[in-house]
Amino acid sequence: MDEKIEKGTDMQKEILLLGKKINVEKSPVVLSYQPDENWQEVWRDTAGCWTYENGYLIGTEPANKGGILLSRERFEKDVMFSFTMASVLPATRDLNAVYCVTWDEENNYLKKGYISGLNGWYESKSGIERFPEDELRCLTSLYHYEPGTEVRITTGAVQGHNFLIVDDVLIQEVVDNMDPIVGGYVGFSPYSTKLKVKDIEVREVCWEEREQSYLPEF
């Protein structure tokens, strides 16, 4: 990830994962959205309180649960999901995205999907999990998000190979080999917090296998 960008713009040309290389330039844009007053034409507010204000979508959920905003469009192939996000002070918790989501209309909540986030899991951890909870989870306390600061996030999955990138740094990757989820809705989920988001882009992932090996170093 040599090529740096400014926050709120497209990512670097390549994303290097274990055994995979994503070519960002060849990954077609399937959704590009800047928030406006007509946001409900593109997004479905399924939980929590969602509004538009000064170029941002604002999501609020004060209770111990997720407030979820989903795309109205369902993406059937693997996608990468990029956006600029910040917590709205004094809120400090859980800047979360969801992708590969299937919605449970009967229970009005997530049926399955992946969740990636910052400052979550009750102890300011960052990481990725598969919903329902405890099916798959990979967390770290090494990345520290500064509440109120805007960050550029890219997340998604390639055949169950999930990744979370913040300001061009790969924070987490986890491979779901058992039953990878492909296709679904994308969205956002403030969990017991308040956040704002803009500069939203979804790309269908173009990738190739990447051979890796060690050369002798001594």
C-alpha cells in the first residue's frame, strides 16, 4: 500500500491481502453517493435514528444495540465498501459498517452478515465479526481511534476473506472458510453511539491470487 491518498477520496491502486491482490482501479464502482436530503431513496433506515445534516448522514442509537442503515440495492457479488466516518462527540463508541447482509423482515434485524468496526466490543477494540455473534470474530486493541476524528475506511470481503483498512493501513483481516457469505446489502451500524458518514463508495472487487514466499535472510 505505497500510494497515499487524502481522506475522502478513492483508495490506493492496490490492496494487498494474504494470498490476494485487489486491483482497485479495475474494480468497477457500483454505488457512489454523497449524502443529501433525498438519502432515503438510496438508504433504508431499519434501526436507530437517521437524519441528514450538512453533507453527512447522522446515525444515533443510545441503547445497547445497533442502529442500522442499509443500502436499498443488494449487491450479489463481492464488494469493497469505502466511506469517511467519525463519531459525533461526546459519543465515542463503535464506528461500524455492515456488508454481505441478509435482513430478517420478521424480526426486523440482521439475519446474517459481516460487521467491521472501530472502538467497539465494549473495550475500544477494532475488528471484524460475522453475525450472528460468536460465529466468527477477530479483534485487536492495537489500533486506537481518536473520537471525533474523521477517518477513511475501506472494508469488505473476497470469498469470505474479510479486511478492514483505515487511512490506508490494513488493521485487520480474517478468513471465513467454513461458510463464506457472498452478496447482500451494505450499510452502517452505530452501536450505543452517534456517528456521521459521507463520501460513500461501493466497488465490485476485481482481484487475483498472489504468490508469497520467503527468501533466505541469513
